[in-house]
Amino acid sequence: MRTAFYISDGTAITAEVFGHATLSLFPVDFKNITIPFVETIEKALEVKNQIDKAISSKGEKPLVFYTFVDHELTDIINSSNGVCYDFLTVFSDQIEKEIQVEPVPRTHRTHSIHEKSYDFRIDAVNYALANDDGANLKNYDDADIILVGVSRSGKTPTSLYLALQYGIKAANYPFTDDDMDDLKIPPALLPHKKKLFGLTIKPERLSAIRNERLANSKYASIKQCRIEVREVEMLYKTHRIPYLNSTQHSVEEISAKILAETGLERRKY
Amino acid sequence: MRTAFYISDGTAITAEVFGHATLSLFPVDFKNITIPFVETIEKALEVKNQIDKAISSKGEKPLVFYTFVDHELTDIINSSNGVCYDFLTVFSDQIEKEIQVEPVPRTHRTHSIHEKSYDFRIDAVNYALANDDGANLKNYDDADIILVGVSRSGKTPTSLYLALQYGIKAANYPFTDDDMDDLKIPPALLPHKKKLFGLTIKPERLSAIRNERLANSKYASIKQCRIEVREVEMLYKTHRIPYLNSTQHSVEEISAKILAETGLERRKY
């Protein structure tokens, strides 16, 4: 199997996202190796050796995706036997010409504590945890959005992703049978109706997820799941709460759809 | 201000990461607009119009970073007045030649529920939440790693990031004054000593963070923070627990460093 390296003077997250997206075009498996924080000549030489040794038994050279600021480090990696792809500079000449501004490369450009949005994101994570599962009904003034839905419809992971990735403060509130009986919005949520966003899910999938948590319970039964899903969807429709079905979607997709539909302002790019 | 668009038939997360990393080379602010799930000709034509209208008052064209699989959609976006950068294909010819395999582009290549690692990641998030702050000492058999440290040293956001991004099950345990008094590892952690990874932090920063939570308390006082940090670092050294100082690092950086230092196997690339 051929090896793919993702290397950087920082976290290497950008190199990974880029390399992974590019390689995902090909129906081939790679052995993935990430090496972050290659910040010195010694470390770069070590990595060069590791790349040179990673030629496969069939003689296939490793592919190397990297992001470096220091040209000396770049040159060392380029001198390896790997096939190197430097995507950070691939468009920078074109962009320089277009915007008529010279690049000023800095290390730790992204994913560092110095990003403007960083404190927002950590605050938002703490907010999501403190306001998970209807834990604290008094804090909804501070919420950017309040995710609602039946138990296990995907509210918590989505609220954490919105916080970590975008710095969005997402509370979440679980609708119970009692809440939904008369199709009324619970009093604690009423003043914040405009912030509500609903999740729904196929009853079969919901039952499977709940069975992992509480096997053979009434809570996990397909009958109960069908009732709750039908009720919650009627509640959304009655009160015109925007909602989406999470069954076939990842937290990344759900979050991206929520942002697109609500126009919510994110704090990180 | 010039506008930068990030556009995709999927979440547009990849287009954002790439565009953001490339633009971060330039000391210029952009107005950022992300448009995910551009999956139809109608939607693509709408987006083309939006791009055409986004020419700045000085006549500057918007920059457009996109990832599309469907060529018809790509052509529509390329016909706009934006300056388009298609990074997904920029290296694919070179890679095709190198690996001698033709690309088979698929939509929702990344960030979808169909990624092999997806269920692992959601499981890991639920695990991190259930085992946050020493909540459940019985589950440590299942942990890939147990983050330890004094209260507010960065354990919880780090464990959530490890879960969401890498599918790693990270429990976390807060060392209290009592735990550290005699420099012994708490009994519940002893059988899992090899999984322990410590965080530490500058007392000044710790005191600032704690003051936001409980202003003017003994808990937040610089004296108390100095004592706890000194004790916890002695504990790490005495028992050779690997640790790092989180003061100057983002959760992304802390997580990348933990992976690099421990060699922990991640479930997502």
C-alpha cells in the first residue's frame, strides 16, 4: 500500500483536509501518516528520512502533502524521495496578481489560539455543555440558536460541532411526550421562539439508536419512536419551526444546513 | 472590501479550509460567504448571479473557491465574473499520472455520514460527555486516553475535539487538592496509568479563566492556582505521566500534539 504523508510546521490539519479531499477522488487506499509541528531543520531532516524509508514494497513513492512557511524546511522535504504537493503556494501567485498584495506568510496561520475567534469557540463549547438537554432554561437569552427535538435525534453532537467549528452558542432542549401532547411550545422556550430549530429523524433509526442506550425499553420501542416523531413533526409544522431530518446526515452536514437555512452569523472562518 | 466565496455540492467545509488557508497568506480582510449544497443547475445559476453582484464598489472581482463533482455545475460557476480557484482538480492530473489510477469523483466524498469513521466519532462524543470531569470511573477500560489536570486546564474541550475530529474516546479526570496532597495517583486511575495524559497551564491564565467562572473565589485566586499547578506538575514528574502546557495552545494544537506524542491511533483521516 502506498503511503500518504501530511506534514506541517503547525497542526497539519489544513494539509490533511486538502490531501484527504484530493485523494478521495481516487478509489485507492493509502497508509496515512500525519506529522505536525515540524519546526526545525533537525526535525525536517528526520521527516525526510522517514519519507525516504516509506517507499512501498513495489517501489511506489509516498505522496507528500505539506504546508510550510520556512523555505529551508520546504527545501528539505522537497529533497526527499516523496512526490510533494505544496498546495498553499499553488494559487498564491495568481491571487497575488489578482489582489495586488504580496503574501506575508506566518506560521500557525490557522488553528491557533491567536485566531480572533478562539475565545468565542471555547466559550461556545462551555455554553453548549452547560445548556445541553434542557439543563438550564434561564440562559436562553445568550443562545444564538436552540436546537429542539426528541431524545437522541442528534441535538447534542450538533450543538458541540456548531460551538467548536463556528463559535455559535447552541443550547438544546429535548421534547418529551408531555411537551408534545397538546402541541404547545413549552413556556421556557416561548420567548425565544425565533431561535428554535428542530431536528427530526426516521423512527426506525431513532429506535436503533435508543436501543443501544436502553435495549428493549418502551423508550426504544419502534411504537414509541413513531409516536414521538409524528408528534414532534406536527409541533414543528403547527408553529412553523424550521426543521430538518438528521437521519441521513452527518453533524457536519446538519450544521452546514442549519447555517445556510437560518443565516446565523458564524464567528469563525 | 473584496468578497471571497466558498462553494460546494457538499458542506463546503473543504473549500473553506483550503480558501481560508490560502487567503491567510495575505494581510487582507475579505467578506466571507459560504454556500453549501449547490446541487442543482437552478441553484448554481442563483449562485452565479450572487457572485456577479458581489463586485466591490472599487470594481474588485470576488474570489471563488469551490469543490464540485458535476462539470455542468462547475461550468456555470466558472461563467460568473468571479475569479475561480478549483483546488480539488489542481493536483489530480499529476496524482493520476503518479499512481496510474483514474479518478472517480463522488459527491459527499468527505464530511458525510457514510464515512467509515462516522459512527466511531459520534460514539466518541457520547463517551466524552458521559466520562467528563471524572463522572464515571467505571468506564475507563473503554478509554483510548484519559486526560488529567486541575479544574479548567482545558481537558473538556480537548476531549470533545479528539472525539469529533478523530473518533478517539477521551475520558477526563480533574485532579483536586486532595488528590494531589500526597502525590499519589487516585486509585480509580491506577489500573489505567498508561492511558493518562496530563495538561498543565500557567497559574496566571488559570486564575483568569477561573475568575470568569467564580469571580473572587479562593478557587480562582492566584495563590490557589499556583499551589495546584505546582502540585500537579510534581505529580506528573513523579509518575512520569506525559504532559503538556496548554496556555499558549488551541484545542486543535493540543490534540495534534497529543496524537504526535502518544502515537494514539485515530479513526478518521
